[in-house]
Amino acid sequence: MRRSVTCRTLTFAVALFALAGCRSQPATSCTGFREVALTPAGTVALIGADRAAAERAIGNDANGRRLGCW
């Protein structure tokens, strides 16, 4: 019985921490982010040279716009 109560208490605590992590992020979450701002030709060249890096740059820009950083 005691083990069941402990397990439920821990599960509840973990659920609270998980929900706390889902709240919206403040404007200070933009700290350290900069827009990549590649030219169209630069984007095409980067995709040709390193597709994964191009996807990270595009994702960075999309995330910055979503957070309202730029």
C-alpha cells in the first residue's frame, strides 16, 4: 500500500513538472538567436553543399519568427 502511494505521488510530481515545461516562453527566449538571413542564391548553395545545415538555418529562422524575435 505504501509503495502505491509513493508511486502515485512521484507520478503526480513528474506530471506537474512536465506541464510546467509546456508554458509559453517569454520574450527573453530570443537571447542568443540571430536571424541567418541568407540570400536566395546563398540558400541554394548551402542546400547543395550541406543540406542538414540549410535545414537547421531555415528552422532557426522559423523558430525566431514564431517566438517573435524578428
